[in-house]
Amino acid sequence: MSAVMTSTITRRGVAMTVGQLPPVGSYVPALSNLIKKDWTIFQSTECADKYIILNIYPSLDTPTCAKTVKHFNEHASKFSNTIVLCISKDLPPALSRFCGAENIGNVVALSAYRSDCDFGTRYGITITDGAGAEGAFKDLFARALIAINPQGRVIYSELVPELANEPNYNACLQAIQAAELQIALSNTAANPNPNASSATAFNIPLPLIYSTSATSNLQQSTSGEKKRKTEDDAKTHNNTDTAVARSSFDK
């Protein structure tokens, strides 16, 4: 029998044990028996052919967990073909109350409270023990972000080491952007379009492809090239004038 792989996280410095998330490149386990805020079962067909972000946390009744859901609700609409699933063991009425009070409509809040839902085990996200008073978190979920491509493979996997901290939103979203860009470039190579760049041809917003620093470097590089070209042109012109003058003098 193979040993169960575990990880250690903390809550305000107190250690707790969880499993291990699916690694980048692996195919994800099925999403089954997750319940929506209206008590209906979430169907995997609802996220077919889409990028999926799994925002996993202990409970919406804690400030950091609530903040992560609000963050994704605010930014989810900026990404086409992406669905954000916010998953905890909160009961559906708690999900409904929170989403109604906070006007949450761009993400899907899901509950894994049912005994036949093995989401926590499949994804290695269940807290299995905790020292002292932290034992109160046993069987709840740790905090994690997982991004999945439309083919069902993990492209980003983050277990937040300190439960009180927020996850790295930017790294998760950049993983999706990089995957989209790679597909766009592959499609452009297969079907070149001289009238459109890969970014505009596939409707990928440029600010999401290039960071501010990258854009600045690109602009500086372009400016430098123009300056060098101007200096080279001036040298060529001066050399031509010198040659003409010498030719006239020789005569």
C-alpha cells in the first residue's frame, strides 16, 4: 500500500496537515456531488471547454475567504471562456445568503458538505489534523488555487502555506493568459494572418499579455533601435559627403 502524501500548512503559526494538490500537468479528478446555493447538483457540463479556476477555502464566514470570493467576482468577467468555482463545506443556505448580501454573480459558489462528495480527498485539500485549538479546522478545506485548461489538465496549483493569507491571484491568472497565448501563437503559426497579430487575431487583451515592465522594456528597446538607426544613417551620410569631397579634391 502506497503512503499518503501530505503537506503542512499553518494558521497563525500553528501547524496543520493536509494532502497534496494535483500537480501542474496532471489531469484533474472529476468534480462530483458538489452542491450549488439552490441545492442543485453542479454538473461538469457547465464548465465544458472552459478554463476553470478552483478557489478553495475553509468557510465564507471568515474574512480572508470572503475576500477571495469578492476578488474573483470582481475580476472574473474580464476573462472570456473562464469559470470560477468557489468551493468550501459551507451549507447551500450560507452560500445563498453571502452571495445575495455581497451581490456575487460572476462566480459559482459550491458546497462539498455531502458525505458522498470526495472532493477534498481527491484534490488533497482536506485538513486532517491540527495542534491545539486549531483542531477545530479538522475536515475543513485548506486554502488553494487550481487553474485547469479546457482539456482537463492543471496549469496552476497553489496550496497557500498560511491559512490566514490570500492566494497569489496574479500568478494563477497569468498561467491562464500564458496558456491562451501559447494556443494563439500555435494557431497563428498554422494559419498565418499577415493583417493581424496573434494577440488581436485571437482577441487576447494586450495588457494581459505584457506586464507593465515588459511593455516598458519593449518601448525602450524600440526607442533604442530607432536612435541607433538615426545615428547609423548620419554616419553613412557623413561618409558619403567625405567621399564626394575627396573625389572632387583628387580631380
